[in-house]
Amino acid sequence: MVSEFPSLSIRKAASAVGVSPTLVYQIFTYDLHLSAYKFHQWHKLEDLDYPKRENFALWFLNLPAATLYNMIFSDEAYFYLTLPVNKQNNRQWSESQPYVGVEQPLYDKKILAWCAISVDRVFGPYFFETSVNQENYLDMLKKFFWPMILRTPNYKKYYFQQDGATPHTAIAVQTWLSGKFGKQFINKDSWPPRSPDLNPCDFYLWGYLKARVYNPLPKTLEDLKANITREIENISKKTLESTFLNFFERCLSVIEKNGGHFENK
């Protein structure tokens, strides 16, 4: 049954064979040596995404090894004021069913944070007060990001990446970044779409921050901003180095999968 239906639940298996769920659990675990794994969720790739992902990985791996230390990846993410509740994992132990819930606002307050990450540091955060468009995004690059780059040793060696969000791909933004980084700007034609698994902001930074910025619980958006800033400052260089080595391994995995999704252990 399990071979034919790998997602079969313990309760349904028990009902099908007429034994207790406890016995089925014991058979699954101790006799069949099975473990329960969650489904991976990935962006659905279009047909043209596969060669783009593979080409990007090949391009990076053919660069000098030291290039890993000169890469800057960027992205934005929303942070909500209210602590997220995971209905699947959050539990409350009690002798009987507790009639206790968690109140959440219908429209939670949120902030949009931008960061860029390299093997040496995190540039940011920068908080957008409104939704991002090409004008305020370009203004942020000029007045916030670029002055920090100019203060970075050997800044002319750096490559800069951004994803294909509409404000990023605007002609004015692409032209300005090309003028600053030249051929080391990973433009909209070079970065593969639907590939957060290749961006350290997505596969490391945002998840790490969202697991930590609610301790202590923020009461205002200013508290939340302070928590985000604090946690970014606490990220060690050893952690950043490990993250970028992970990126290197992910490029190898993309090639192995011919541009497709890969299982990251």
C-alpha cells in the first residue's frame, strides 16, 4: 500500500487493514524503517527556465573560484507585525481540548525590507514606506546602496544580482546598474526567473530573520524594524561563508538536474 500510495496517512492505512493506527505507526517506523517527510514546495518552472537556470549555474562555476567572495545578491521581503502561527506545527498541551485561540488582525500591519547579501556582510536593511516601484527602488539604489558599495574595499570586483520583479527590470534601473557594475551586473537576461533557490536572501536570510525577529515580540512597526536590524547585525561572517558555499553547491545541483529543481538536504 505504501509503495503504491506514498502519501497514505497512518489513519487511512489502519482503516484499510483493520488494525489500530498505533500498530500501523510501529510497522511504518520499526519494521519498514520509514519516516514522514513534508512535501517540498517550488516555483513552477516554465520550459525556458530550465536552460536559463543551467546556463547561469555553468556561467558562475566557470568564473574564477574567488568570484564567490565578490557576489552580491539582493531581494525584498514583507515582515508582518503579528507573530505568524503555524497551524501544522504549533500545539498546546492540555488534559482536555482548550478553547483558546490566537487573535489575528484581518489586515495586519507590515513592512517591506530590502537587503543585499555578500560573503562578508549584509547591506541593509532598507525599509520601503510604500510599495516598491521603479522610482523609489532606483532612489534606494542611488542614495542607500551605492554609497555603501563605494565604502567597500575593492568594490569594483563585485557582481550584483537582483531578480525579475517589475521595478527591477525597468529600463531606468537596468541602465543605471549596468553603468555602475558593467558586465558584472547580472541583468534580467542573465538571472533565471523563478529561482529563489539560487538566491541566498531567499534560501537563507528571510527564513532566518522571520524565525528570530519576534523575540521579543514587537508592539509597533518601529519595534519590528529594530528587531530586524539587530538580527542582521548578529549574523556572523562564518554563517555568511557557509551560506555562499551552499550557493556553490546549489549551482552544482542545478547542473546535475539539467536546470530542474533539486532536493536540498
